[in-house]
Amino acid sequence: GNVTFSCSEPPIVPITFVSASRSYLLLPGTPQIDGLSVSFQFRTWNKDGLLLFTELSENSGPLLVYLHSGRLTLLIQKETENPVEISEGINLHDGLWHSVNINARRHRITLTLDNNAATASHATTVSRIYSGNSYYFGGCPDNFTDSQCLNPVTAFQGCMRLIFIDNQPKDLILVQQGSLGNFSDLHIDLCGIKDRCLPNYCEHGGKCSQSWTAFYCDCNDTGYMGATCHNSIYEQSCEAYRHQGKMSGFFYIDSDGSGPLGPLRVFCNITEDKIWTAVQHNNTGLTRVQGADPEKPYTMSFNYNSSAEQLEAMINSAEYCEQEAAYHCKKSRLLNTPNGMPFAWWVGRANEKHLYWGGSLPGIQQCACGLEESCLDMRYFCNCDADREEWTNDTGLLAFKDHLPVTQIVITDTNRSNSEAAWKIGPLRCYGDRQFWNAASFNTEASYLHFPTFHAEVSADISFFFKTTAASGVFLENLGIKDFIRVEISSPKEITFSIDVGNGPTEATVQSPTPLNDNQWHYVRAERNLKQTSLQVDSLPKKVLEAPAEGHFRLQLNSQLFVGGTASRQKGFLGCIRSLHLNGQKLDLEERAKMTPGVKPGCPGHCSSYGNLCHNGGKCVEKYNGYSCDCTNSAYEGPFCKEEVSALFEAGTSITYIFQEPYPVTKNASTSSSAIYADAVMSKENIAFSFLTAHTPSLLLYINTYFHEYLAVILSKNGSLQVRYKLSKDGLLIFTIDSGNFANRELHHVKINREGRELIIQVDQVLKLKHNFSEIDFKAIKSLTLGKVTDSLSLDPEVSKANAYGFTGCLSSVQYNHIAPLKAALRHPSVAPVTVKGSLTESSCASIMEGDVNTVTTIYSSSDPFGKTDEREPLTNAVRSDSAVIGG
């Protein structure tokens, strides 16, 4: 006969544990059965959570199954024996379904994860294991009193399904109907887990992870930071690094800030008023070419280790860019001018072929000599086009920004007899940041600039500098139908960032301990993303407001963006705004201000904020865009007057600075001589210098007057420092600092300050001596000498001993009042009243601290260092990354 079997599986009913504190599910077990069998599936984003708890029968102890740091752990705690612990898996909080099977027979318990029997873990116990009476899934009730529910971690938040106890499936619909077990804060027949990393709101390659309620971004190795990896950790230009007081070196710059372009590694040359940014390519050396013709052209492509978009952004941000192009030729034509097809060309940014050479202008098929009418053969527009059998060259700068950088060079005329060429394309060099000082002045409260709508649906950042004397005003505002965004100075000590994305207005306010309307530059950065709203003002503590986990999150704006004013009823801004960036994009305030009444381009008065960046007596000088440091009256140099000027003295070397003779100032005297005479009758000495030597005795500095008075700074035989004043009234005064041997090949810093009768001597930033003269009349200074005194002066015996060899070693940053004699000798020897005798070599004292200061500098030269055969022939590969030129 026929036998019919009818099989049905229980419906898969998922449940969701919603609350982190109150959710649990209670299901009955079958007590006093020898052994245990429990299985279920779970899914979560949380690393930690209690999955299962039961009190085993026959005093077998409690059994717990929980997640800890994404790893599954089974724990049986017994009073009479050691606990049993089994762990399995990693990263089980990945939002996927995982199955758990627990089986126990007599003394052996097995934990199987994801039905993988091959990796199942086993453990044995002394006493037998019996099934529990009640099973708690997900957590413990608040009022649990029947037995002590253990929960070593947080409650479980996530989903479960397919729960089996003692091999019996549990119908969760019956639980929902109230006829089976008990529960709290569950969603039954629903898995409410939400993937908060889809879509991924972590920007710039940040890695997304999540919990039950939120997502998190790992920004490591991205070059960005913040809750959503939105903010670049790098500055946007070398100008910005200079402004932080950085010195020359390699830096990463991010031209579009929080925009999509990644950071670019450049060299910032911060040694002068113009800050140069250089990007090297893969072939900056001089390269020979032979054997190329139109059928078989020579081609070289350039790799700048960056994308074309990154280079384009850097070039567009700069005021000026250039690349040197050099073509050395021997019977090798370049552009074939004036009327032939070119034999060589270069390819620029837009993959376009360019037929002009360095020093010429776009669209003109010429070289620099053609433009200047200085070619070797006036019939041609390039030196090389004369096609002579001798080495010549065409060299110049390519400076049309829209065509840079050079991406390829093609050469086709080196295949004839005795035909040869060598080319060199220099690194891409730019200076100036068009945006850093880009500013606008708002002169009336009704004046404003308007720009297109600010589109920042998911993340928005706004940064700018401002200065004002007004008590309040709106920096910028953009409105939508309901949404809006606004940044304002709400009171002299408060900046407020207001935003509404549909959940109601949110305000972040930063309070300053000092007024912000002090007419100095202040920095503001406001940011909003899916996780938080933040406001930063200068270096004050950042104000951060957490965003709600659920609700509206897209910022929808539709009006124009108002800068310096407002479309609503708040009053506008009076003052200056500069360097305004929205989501990394630069707004050209100056250009828009030129055509807007009540607003002027630019903003003067940068020294009031940044004058303190000029050190060591350097003076801040205002410029239309920014400022510079004038180091004329400083012993230092460089962009911030922080770079020491130092030199190596040999035995017998001397520098003598001559002061004007103190004739009475008459109406016939020139203005300059009056000024120098005023210097000569100073009632104070402010002397500062650094020295490094291994020789004693030594004469470091000697000042003498027309009245046979002097001031000498010497090192004694034992290495102590002496400051000796010879005065007409007080006689000889000797101040000795013997706190160590100063001739120890280390750099020491000396300051001697006399104001009236009070004398202060500091050595290595430590106050060593204070003295009050009874009466001092140290005037009419004749000369100041560094090193050996060569004039026939009647030196006293101690000074004469020290002067036998003068000074051998390194002197640095010598300052006498506002005169810098060492700097004058090295930088302006023909202009300043300074005389140099002996060998004086500019050198960094710090660089020779490890060397031997006794070594006398010897200069070696080679007439043929590279084995050249023709003096006009180029040095092929003379300068490369794997070679160095020493001493020249």
C-alpha cells in the first residue's frame, strides 16, 4: 500500500531585542534531564552582549553564553570546582546570522559555532551537567529575584531566531500570544537590525563600523580626521605652513581641504618673502638623446606621484607657477622656426601639444631668444634651429599656468650624423596662495556678498578668519524652505553656529574669555555631519553637539548664500572676512567685492594680529596681501627673523665695525651722520651673541671708545667667561662667570644688557650676574671688533693674552643694540662700515658642534670633475637624486 509522510518545520520567527537594559526572553526548559541541548541563531552589530543564561539543575551551577569584543564565550561557574570556559570565533558582531549549538552529555560539553563541527570546542567537568529549568535570552529582568541572573557584559541588542531547547523548537508566536514563557521590550516576528554602514558615510576611504545605535569611522592612514573623516589633517598650501612658523622641508598639502582630492607631497621652500612650492617628477636630470627621427620619435612621460586633478588644484590656487625647459643641441633642431614643422614639442595639462619653448609665450612658435631678438642666427627664432655642429642651448621658463605641468616631451631630430641633444625639464614650482589672504571689508551693516547655494546635504564645513570692532553681526547665512545654516558673532565674546536640518534648530556657541571684537584676526571653523555639530574658534575648546541617532539628516538649502549679511532680520557684519572655505571650496571674496557697493576687496592691518611672528628684533611690514618681517635691524634673517647668521673664524680673523666720529652735530651735518652719532653715544649696551670654540684664551668681542675706555668679552685660560669694563671714573671692573669650561665645543649664548647703571649678564638663558655701577659714562664708541684686534691699541695684559690668537671657532647672531656686525660683514660688506681681515667662512654653528673646530677649512677644486671633453657640452645627469655635489 501507499504510505504518506507529512513533515513541517516550525516557521522562522525572528525576534528583536530593542533595549540595552530591559529586553529579555524567558523560555522554560526540561529540568533534571541528564545532559543539555540548546541552539539558536543571532545577529548583531554590538561587540558585547549576553546571549543566554540558565541556572543548571542539581546544583550544576550557572551557565552563560555571551559576546565579548566580538568573540563568543561559554562559561560554567561551579562553587566546588574550577570554572569551565570555552571561546570561539572573531568579529561576530558583523551583522550576519551566526548559529550557536551547545550540547552536554554527562561530564563533556561541546560548543559549535556556525554548524562547523570541525572547529567545535570541547571541555570536561568533574560533576555531571543537567538541563536548566529556565532559560533567559538577551538579558536579565530588572526585578529578577528567584535566582541570581549573572550578566558580565551589557545586555544583548540584536536579533535571534530558531531557538531549540532540549531538542525542542520554541514557537515564538506562542510567546507573543502569552501562552509560552515571558518577555520584555521585544519585537516579535521582526528583525529590526539596521545596517548603518550602507551607504558608507565615512569619507575619504574611512572604514565604517557600527553598533546597534550608531556608526563609527576609522580614519587611520587616510590623511583626514573627524567623526566622518571629513577634515584634512594637512594645510592647504605652503603659505599656511609658513604662517604656522614652519621652516623649509617636505610637507603634504591638501589644496581642496575637505574636498575629494587627496593630499600631495611637496617641498616648501620657506626662505624668503615668496614661499615656493615644488613638486618633483621622475626625470629632473639632464638626459641625452640620439637616434630619434619623425618615424621613430623619442618620448618621455613625466610622473609627479600625484593625480592630474591634484596638480591642477595646486596650480589654480597659486599666484604664479613655472617649469624650466632646457634643450641643449648639437646639430639638432628644436622648433624648426620660423616656418617649418617643429622637431620637438611638449604636452601639457589637458593632453595638448604645445609648440612654444621656455621663455616664450603661448601661441608663438618661438624660443626665448626669438622673443628677445638675441638668437645666435637672427634668421631663426631658436638657437638650436641654426643647426650648427657645436653645442648651444635654448633655455627658459614655461609659466602659462593653464598649460602646466609638462606631462611629456617628444624629440625627433637626433638621427643625423653628429646630431645629439640633451634636455631637462625642471620641477613644477609655484608661489603664493591666492586664497589665504583673499579678503573683503564690509563697511555697512546692509552690505553683503552673495554666492550660489551652499550644497552640503550630508556634511558641511565652513572656515574663515574675521576681524571686527562691532559687537554683533552675521558672517554668513543660507536658507531653505525650513532648513537653514548661519554663523554669527552674537556678542563680543560669543560665536554661534545655528543649523536646522528639519529636526528643529541646533545652536553651538563658543564663549571666549576675552572680547573677539578687538580688530585682530580670529579663526572660525563650523562643521556639521551625520554624527555631530561642532564649532571651533581660535584655539578655544571646541563645542560639540551630538546629532540625534534617528530623524532628518539631509540639509536642504535653496536660497543664495549671503556672506557678511543676511536675508533674515538679523543685522549684517561690519569688519573683514578672509580665507573663506566651504567644504574645501574657496570663495573669491575679492573678485565679488569689486562689483558690490559697500564692500571693498582686501583688508589692511595684518601686523596687529601677526606681528608677534617676527622674532629677534624683526619688524612686521604691512602688505596688501599679508605681511612680511623686516630683519634689517636684527642679527637674524629668514621669513620670521629666526635663522641664525653665523661664521667660522680662524686664528687671526677679525671683523671691525667702525662708528662715526663724535663730532658735534651741526646744521651742515647730514641726516645719516646724525643717526650714527646718536648710536655712538648710547647710554646702554644690549649685546647678544652665541659662540662655539675649543681654544683658550680667546677674545670674543672688543668695544673701544674715543676716551680710551673699553668693553671686552674674553675666555680665560681655564675656560671661564670674563666681561671687562674699563671706565674713566670707576677704573677696571671684571665680571667673571666660572660656572664651567665654556671652551667645550658646545654652543653657548651670551647676553649683556646695561641700562644706565644696571648691568645684567646672562649665559645660556640663565641669569649669572647683576651689578650696579656707581657712575658710568661709557660713550663715544669708536669701533666694535669680533675676533683678533689688529689695531695698535694699548690692551691691558689679560686682554692682550686673549688677543694673541683672537678667536678660533664659530660666532653666531652677534647683536649690538640695533647693529648686527657679523651679519653686515657677511651680507653687506661693501655698504656697511665694516672691515674683515683673515679668513671668514659662513657656516652653521650647530652643524659643526659634532665636528672638530680646530680643523682649518681647505677648499679643493677639480678642473674636470665629470670628464667633459667640450666645455660647452652639458653635464649629463650631473645632478640626480642618487648623487651629490660637495663644496659647490
